[in-house]
Amino acid sequence: MIGYIKGTIVEKKPSHLIVEANGIGYSVHIPLSTYYTLTDKDYVELYIYTRVREDDISLYGFAAIEEKELFEKFISISGIGPKLALTLLSGLSIDEIYDTIERQDAKRLNKIPGIGNKTSERIILEMKDKIKRRPERLLPYAMVNEEIKNDLVAALSNLGYNPNESRNTAEKVLLSDTSKDLAVLLKECLKYLTRA
């Protein structure tokens, strides 16, 4: 059973990667959260969930162990398959998932494609005892402070950058930079925007 893989990215798309490791190309399904960590990278290390069925073996890859853990918890819920679990991880950041479950905010889950009222209620009911917020967790998303992100977006917008582009850039930088210093983060955002 494959649990971890590192290698060269041969093909990169928002929904999947082909990763070459020891001369073998592995097709790996990924959430958008993992895809965004791979900007300008041609090498990757992923935690892998291997799904074995009678006629298929599928690999699901995650940049951080907590993404994989949440994925496994989601697919343990009746009616939630791997595809929908990836959609959940793509539609909400890890912190947003924790907040949504803790506040039992079914309406927020309903905004995700494929999640109806019954499914969102089932997710909250079954997940509320499975996850507890862990302040010490090391997932990059833990560092994505909404207030800092909003400050970055405002600063970039004031410099003339498109608001959507500013938000996307701020999120990408916050995924890889754990600094809480707004000036440092803004400098990184500007570097990214000038490279794009």
C-alpha cells in the first residue's frame, strides 16, 4: 500500500498530477489546496491514500498529513466518496472546515457543488466528534490568518492589482510562508505577481 511518494512532476493539473518516482509515473488525484502549493515547483512530496477496488487502484495525494486525515474522515461518512471528499477539501481551507463543523454551519457546506442539505447535515453530525481543533497542527492552512489575508488583499488592491488576483496571490503566499509579518508577506506577494 502506497502511503507517501516523492518525485518529479511530469504533468500538473488542478485535479491530478503525474509524479515520476524511480522511473515509474504515478497518476495522483489531488485537491486544489495541494495544487496551489505546487506553484513553480517541478518536484513534489505527497502523503498518499491508496484506494483499492476490484477493478481499480487509485492514488489520492495531499501536501500535508492533515489534509489526508480529513480526506479519510470524509470518505468514512456514508454517501461521501473520494471525489466529493476532494471537492470539500478544494472548496474550503482546513481552518474553514474546522470552523464550519464547530459552528455546525450547514449552509456554508451547501455552497460546495454536490453537497445538498441532507449531505451537509450528515457531514456535520458525523464529523463534529471526529475532529477537534488542534492549535499546534502544522498544516500550512493553520497559518492562513483571515485578518492577515484581508490586509494583504487590501494592500495589493491599493497598489493597483486586481482584487481577485490579489486574493489568489495572498492565499498562495500564505500557504508557503509562515511569517506573521505583513511587510514580509507583502514583499513575497509582489515578487510572485512580478514573476507571473
